[in-house]
Amino acid sequence: MRVFMFYIPKKIHYFRILIFVFKPHLMNTISLKTAISKILKSNQQIAEKLQEVTLLLEASISYYDWVGFYFKNGAKDELKLAQYTGEETEHTIIPFGKGICGQVALSNENFVVQDVSEQENYISCGWKVKSEIVIPIFVNGENIGQIDIDSHTVNPFTQEDELLLEFVCREVGQLLQ
């Protein structure tokens, strides 16, 4: 078991996040949801809020190695990378239907890939990525974006991850209404 206490930077000051106690597959979702809600209700700009959410998730869950938001790019049938944390990616624009994110843009459904080597329609983000989970964000019933998590571990995602990320996407959807 690991105990982490960390600070998330804010533009003007720092605030202390709760102490999270977790095992690799066991997270303190109540504390995370509380912290995420607090971030999204803050007086910061939307981009800053989303960046803080990516930082919090990546720091709190050991197997979340890349966390990012993609949003529909205007009227185009493509996704554009917004806030993220983790290694840089060349996938800043993803056409609908291409890769896991592009498939979620069309299907409007969660997509959990426990082993990316078994996926035919997968865009490689690097040799370290072993699994991916993508959850859509809806505003007024329209899929406007998604949260994308890459892991360097095979088979790390549980239903608890899916439920947590659905919560994040509902909260972000409400923020963007």
C-alpha cells in the first residue's frame, strides 16, 4: 500500500489535496470525486480546471500514465487534443473512426482496451503504452469530447476506473453546458 500527499499547482497559490491511500487496482474514488468536483467548481478558467483534473488523476492512480482530454474540432469530423499530462504525443488531431478515440467519437460508448496489441484499429502512442480507456463527454446528448487514459500496464482497468471516469465526464459535460 502506498500513501501519497501532494500539491496541485494553481495559478496564484497552492492548495493541499487530500491524502490518497491506494493499491494499484484500488483507488479512493470518494476522495478523488470530491477533489475533482472542487477543481471543476473553482473560479479558474476551464482550461486550467481540465489541466488540474489530468494532473490529479495521473498523480493519484499509479497506472494512469497519460491522461488527456480530446474535443470535437469545430464542425470537422475530428478530435483535437486539449489539456493533458504525460509524455508528449504527435496525435493532436484524430479523425473520427481512427484509433480508440476516433471510434468512441462515432460509437458514443466507452471503450476499454486491456491490451492494445490485440486491437487492429489502434493508433500507437508509443511502445510503452499497453492499455487504454476512453470515455465520451456529452453536452445536451451530443458527444463533444472524451477523456483518454493510457497505461504502461496490461489489463489494469476495472469497472471502478470506468465509473470514476464516467463521473469525470458527466462533471465536465455539466461544466461545458
